Amino acid sequence: MGRELIEREAVFREVVERCDWAMRRYCDWSLLAELGVSDAARSRLNEIDIVQPALFAMQMALAALWRSWGLEPQAVVGHSMGEVAAACVAGALSLEDAVRVICRRSRLIRPTIGRGAMAAVELSADGRSARPGGLRRSRVHRCQ
């Protein structure tokens, strides 16, 4: 994940290194070490409390890289864990605060793995009253 950009783009690598340093306060592993594992059998990137902080670091590094190329976002949006990176890119969170949030969030999610499910169903807003039995919640997401 991101190996070529870490090797070739100094700005990208600098942000990943800053994330690695900040994450050490909350994690007992090194982001750079985990990203450097090339053997899939040894990689821990399939563990939620490692992959979410790693993805956050990739998002932050990409934003910095694009900015270094002169691409400044007019707006940023994130979904789920992407909201943390979006808030940081927008300046609402410092990198240190965003790292704290993403590391704690990923640790909190770990014990819930395998204890729930989600389904995406395409229905009109009127059709949601006909939802399948057993569902306790429904949420409508729509573009306007």
C-alpha cells in the first residue's frame, strides 16, 4: 500500500512518516514497518486496527502530494473513517488529533468484527416502508 509513492515522492513519504510518528503514541506497531511488509502471509493490513490508520495515512499523504502539485481542494468529504481525514485536510483537526481519533476508532471497532452485518438496498424513499423483516434501522442516502 503506497510503497511506490513512499519511495518516489518525498512529500508523500514525509506525511506517512509524520503519521507513523504520531501513531506510535496510540499503537504498539509501526506504520512504516507494516507498509513495508511484502509477504502477504506476514502482513497485518487485514486487521482493522492496522488497516484503518494505514488508510488514513494514505489519504493524508495523497492530499499533501496533490497540494504540492498545486491542486487545492475547494471542499473535502469523507465517509466513515474517511471523515477523519477529510476533517484534517479541511483544517478542522490537527494531524495529531486526527491520528488520535482514527487510532482509537479502529481499536473500538475491533471487538465488534463478526457481530453484525450491513446490506445496501436500492429503494425509493417511499419503498423503505416495505423493508425486509428483521431490519431494525434504515437510513436514506440521496444526492440532491
